[in-house]
Amino acid sequence: MSAISSILSRTATTCAAAILATGIATSAFAQKAKDTLRLAFTDPIGTILIYEDSKPEGGFMAAAVFDSLVCFNSASGTIEPLLATSWKWLNDTTLELKLRDDVKFHDGQPFSAEDVAYTLNWLVDPNSKLRFIENYVWMDRTEVVDKTTVRIHAKHTFAPALVRLATAAMPMLPKHIHGDPAKRAEFGIKTPVGTGPYKADYVDSNKGIGLTRNANYPQGSACKSPASIGKVSILPIPDQQTQIAQFTVGNLDALRIYEKDQADMLGADPRVEVTGLQGLGFNFIAFDASGRSNTKPLLDIRVRQALMRSIDRELITKSVVAGGNAKVTDDLCFRNQIACDQTAKPLSFDRNAAKTLLAEAGYADGFDVELLSTPSVYGLAEALAGELRKIGVRAKVDRATFAAYRDKQRLNKQQILVNEWSSGGLPDSYATSEYFFSPGPRDYWQDKELQALSKEGAATLDDSKRRDIYKRIFNAAVERAYVLPISTKPAVFVHTKEVQFTPGAIGTYGAELYQIKWK
């Protein structure tokens, strides 16, 4: 963090602390009496159709307003019914699903197999021109068997198919609205009709989003529960410090916090609670081992090992990562994810050993390197750069916007990446393997063996065989000093004591709206 940025951050935090100290917001805190939950988004939402806007906030909204075909129970690690009541593989590439016959869209129209076939066929239609088409390319076509039965025909064997269908990133759409080209363009804004636990009253990039509880939700279960709170108002407030100020004067009931000092400061108020929800997120540092960025020292595994050994992950986790329940992790997957396994452990923290490795590699005097960081981990990146500097490596941080980070990555300018990864909200080891080791702009290792194993894992239906494949991938990633997991990454929410956040969300936002309740 630059000196100026540090001063501005401390000034804003001090102002918020002063507001808290005055106690003027006591009577305004919490809208429980009005049964209206007030939240804020840093990134304004122009549409709540996740197919068009796939940011974490989009997933949060998609799970609230829409439903997927099936549901992943993070507690049991199993796929459970939602819009579909049962399913079976007729062969390696044909999945048949039976659907509920008692579900209605928010406008009262019945949900049926026609809506499922329409949605899935629209996703694979080249004319749809969707940004994350890789999420859907495994499907060839979907056919209607009868009113409550569909068959999904895959192009090839795809083991994570059911898990894909279980995420908020695969909501079912109403054919009678979205299928009309005249209405489709503004579906996520003017007519966002779904079957989910909340109905959308309005979606406006300036005004925000208003939701009302869906009282008719027969598909609700322990896996995806009906909504509890009557109304939700979500305001677009781009600046975190402004959000904090609005919270402290009682205009918000909860907000997501990214910096530990902010969470600690707000949590000191007796009217406030801080809840850390551990989903599928972890912090990591990754090194360009393939030379894409022309950073010669990083081609030497001894240098990468030295950088890994220079990092006191225990200290970093305790001092930088917010949430209170964050912990050091050695793994690149979570054990409640399907097919997760890893036995290799990163090299232990040893600063003297790190300096020895640098000297052996010919860099006793260090070298210059840049850490590319995304907004949610700026503080972590600064702390890690400080660790590298302690062994003589002249590390600086590029505090990039998300768009700038993607551009730099694509243009072969990513030397060391500090980031968080939430498994894309996909509770399958495939997600992490695909994210790091499939060919593309994110692959700064270009390891042909891992690329082939990643492809094999996705095409293997036997869970025990898949687990072995991913163990080989994740072990190699650590042993070859490609990626060092730092800590788990809880989603941290500061809220009034009348609000209750429930653990168990797997989405990239870190919480599910239908799981938030009044105490």
C-alpha cells in the first residue's frame, strides 16, 4: 500500500470509528420491525441474469431469484433434488431428469420440461454469444421427453455434469418470457422472473435491487430453504468506506468486508457482530514457471522454492486475513469437494533456507519482481511482498483492478499472482484443476502432464479414479513450486446482532440470501 493510500484508508476508517463511538445510530440499526434487510453491493448490478453478468454478486442474486435443476448439500457433499426430483445416466453421455410438477414461476406460470430444454439449448446456441461458454460446451442438446422429463445429451463424457447443474450459475429460465426475443434483451432488468425463494421487484443500476419473499416455494428443503425475510433492499455503493459510514449510521443492516482492520474496528461495537463464512475460497500465490512474462529467475525451481520458504503463512494469516476463522491451508482443494485429495505439503517456512536456495540459483543479491494483485487481496499482496523483501527479493505490488488484472494476464505480464480462488462456486475438484492447469490465459506453467491429467479427470466417471487423478495434479503443483496456498478465505460479513448468517454457502459471494434470517 502506498503512503498516500494508507493515509486515506486510515482517515476513512478513523471517521467511521468516530461515528461508531458517538452511538447516534442505535435507534436506526436493523429493520427487523419492518422485515426489510438492507445490504450494499460494491459492484453495481445492471442485470440479475448471471449468464450476462457472472460476478460474485450476480451469483448471489441468481440463487435468490432463480433455481437450478439440482442442489449441492455442502454438509453432506451430495447432490439433492430441487427442480428435478430424480436423475439417472442412461449411458455415459445421456442424463435423464424427472422434474417437479408443482413449481410455478413468479408470474404464476407453471414450470415444465419446456423451460429446461429452452434454457439449456439457448446456452449452447452459438448465437447466444455468452461470455463463459466453457461452462456449457459439454452439452450438445436437451430434449423434452414429456412434461416432467428431460434428457440432456452431452458431447462427451463429462463427470462434473450434475455438479454444474447444481450451481447458481445454471438457473432455469421461463421460456414464455426469455424465449421472446423482444423481451430477452431486458430480461435481467425489467422482467427477471424465476422460481427462486425471492421475487425481483425492481433492478436498477442507480436505485439498486428490491426483492420480496416468494411465499409459494414447494421445492424448498434443507439443501435450499425458502426465504425467511420478507423484503430485501440492495443499494449500489461502490466505495467500501462509504458503505461502512452508511452502516455505522444505521442505513445498512449488513455488509461484506475485505480488510481485517475494518472488520476488527466495526466488530468492537457492542451492537455489531462479525461472521466469517468459510465456503470454497482460499488465498494463494502463484509463480510464472513457464517464462511467459520473461522473468528469468522464476524459471528456476530453487528460486520458486525460496520464495515459498520465505513466507510465514501462520503470521500472515493471523495478521492480514479477515474473519477470525481463517487458517493456513496446504491444500488446493477442500475435502467436501467431490474428488478432492492431496498428500504433498508445501516446504516449511525457513528464511535462512530460502536465502541459501537463492544463492544456489545465482541470486544471492536478489532480483526485481512484481506481484499482481486483485482488489480483494491488496492487503495480503503487500504483506507477501514484505516477506519476499526480507530475503532480498525486491518485490513490488501492482494493485490492479479486476479488468487490468485480466488484461495483464492475457498479455503475458503476470510474474507472480496473489489472488483468491473460490472454486467458481463449483464443489468439484475439476473447478480448481481447470482454473489453474487447462490451456489458456491463466496457465503460467504450461505443464503438458498436468493439462492432460486435468482433461482426464473431467472425462472419468469413477469417483475413486478421479480422486487419484486430482491428487496427482495438486501434489505436482505444490512439489514443482507452481502454486502456494496461503490460507482459507472466509467471506466476512459485518452485521447487526438482529441478523443471522448461516454457514454452508458454496457460491463465490460467500453467503446465500435465502439463508440470512432475523434472530
